[in-house]
Amino acid sequence: MTVLGAKQVPIALLDAHKSDVRTQFAALCYRMVKDKPQILLITSRRTGRWIIPKGWPMDGETPANIALTEAWEEAGVRGKVNERCLGLYSYHKSLGAERGMPCVAMVYAVRVKSLVAKYPEAGQRKRKWLRPKKAAALVNEPELAHIIANFHPRQIKR
């Protein structure tokens, strides 16, 4: 739990493996157009579903910084992350035809300053800007849809 005003503490994985940790950190990337928010969705690499960037813990990084790193790698986002978690959602992470695991993703708001054409996963994903309600209708996870549909930057506490 984060105390108001306290800085996030970096994660220490020590001898843990990524598969031992079932928490991911996600970036709700947004921009303002005519004083209204737009949400950036990307497609998953394997199934082409609409999702938000997310990834596994990284040793020595804070959850918010991990979300920002994933936004860069998966969507080419350059921006600023807010360290306050917006919420979390659960989903089943597929690990192949018959394998998977339950996961929880903590969501962090990332205000997008720019999108670049060349980024690590360019060519593997599509990107799309949408108003929150339309973006929420495209994602499969009900809890994520709720976070997106109700998102507005004014809810972010600094």
C-alpha cells in the first residue's frame, strides 16, 4: 500500500522468476483533444485483441516506471507516468495452447507527449486512439473496461 505523498519503492525480485509473480503493470495511455480524453489501445501480438500496454515486474524498477517502459516498448509512447495506481483488473494470461495463469494488472495513467514510428514492437501491433467509452467497449476484461470508461485526468491526484 502506498502512503499518500510517499514515493514508490523499486521491486526486488532476487531469485524470483517472472512466472512466479502473477502481477503485471499496465499503462493507461491518454491524451487530451479539445479538453476531452482519448485512450490509446493496442492489439495483442498473438490474438489481435484490443488491450493496453502491460508487462511483468522488473528488478529495481517501480510499478509506475514498469508501466511507462511497457508503453514505450509496446506502443511507442513517450510521456509522463503518474505514480498513483488508478485501479486493477484481473485476467487469464495465456501461455500457449493449454497453459495459462490468473493475473492481476495494476493500471497507471500515462499522459502521452508523443508517439514514435520506430519502437521495439512496431510492426507487431496496431494502435488506435478512442474516447474512453468506445475504448472500454473494445477490451475483453470487464474491470479494465470500467477503469477506461470512467477515466478522466482530473481524477489523478498529484
